[in-house]
Amino acid sequence: MSLKKEVKKHKSCKIRPTKCQSKSEPINYRSESEKIVMLTYKEEKYDLDENILKIDSLSNDKFKCGFLESELPFFTTNNKILTATAMKYIFSDKKDIYLKVVPSSDPHSISNKIPQEFDYKIYKAIQKVAQREKSNIIIITIHGLLQEAGIGRSTNNYRRAKDAIERLKDTTYTLNGCYYNAKLGKGNLNEKFNLSLSSRRPLPE
């Protein structure tokens, strides 16, 4: 029998349902559950009710920050921040203006912390490569990312870089009244988002 005829024969064969495919047989499956990390919420208040900047309505930026950029702590400078701690930065009690930063509650995350200064360097390195490649999708090694960020190679920094990527991807930000859309002429934007390569929001330098 030739190979050609053999293939033809197999194509015309009918496959009989196995026992496990029978409609009368129940499908066995296993479900697993695991506890998520419980987060602690803390607040920091800033007395900015009398120091809100005027919006530059002539700006070409789609989003214009309503406060000094350095006062929007997307990345905390607090090196003593605890794991599983979410922060709410209140800029105005009277106008209910705040920024909430919530870390991942995934038990498999490396640290479950909000982004810090080290993570900011990794974020800026990713932005730098993305702009150079003119793409929101980049392929780079951890070694290359550390080089772009100007950070020395070490086992600890490799781990921290991986942790930074997790934090940037999984941390959720909630803005309430912190941004103004100059293009649409609308203020007090309320948004929830994650940082991404396509982000064009002003961040603290």
C-alpha cells in the first residue's frame, strides 16, 4: 500500500467516541482556591486647598496635571513602605481630590508593594526603549533593561527589576479630580488605570 493511499484511508476513517466522551459520563475536574494577600490602607493628607495651580487651557497636552507633578506620588520616595500597603494621598478634603495607589494582592507576586524610586527608573527605561523603537511592544532582557536604567548588574538588582515590572503592571491607580482634559475642556477627571508603555501622563521627574 502506498503512502498516498494510506493517508487517504485514514482521512476517511470514523472515530468512535471514547468512554470519557460519553454524554452519560460526568467529567471529573478539580478546583483549587487560595487566599489573596490582605491589603492595609493608609492615608496621607496634603493641605493644598489654597495652592491648586491654574489650568493652562492653551496647553496641547491631552492631560494636564492639576497639581505640581512632583506632588503626585505615582512612585513613593518612602523606602520604608511596607508590603501589602495601599496609599491614599488626599490633596483636598473640601473638593474630595485624591490619588489612590493599590498594589497587587496576588499571593504569587514578588513583593506586593506600590512602586518606589527603583521602579521609576525601570519605568523610564522602558519608556526610553519604547520611544526609540517607536513601539509599545518591546523585547529586552533584564540585563538590557538595567543598562538602559543605569543600574548596576547584581543578583539583587535582577530580582528587583523583575519585581518592578510586576509592580508597574499590577498596581492600580485611582485619580479623583487630579487631572484636567484641556482638549475637551473638561476638568476633575475620575479615572482608574495601570501604568503602561502607552501612558502619556505627566510623571514626577
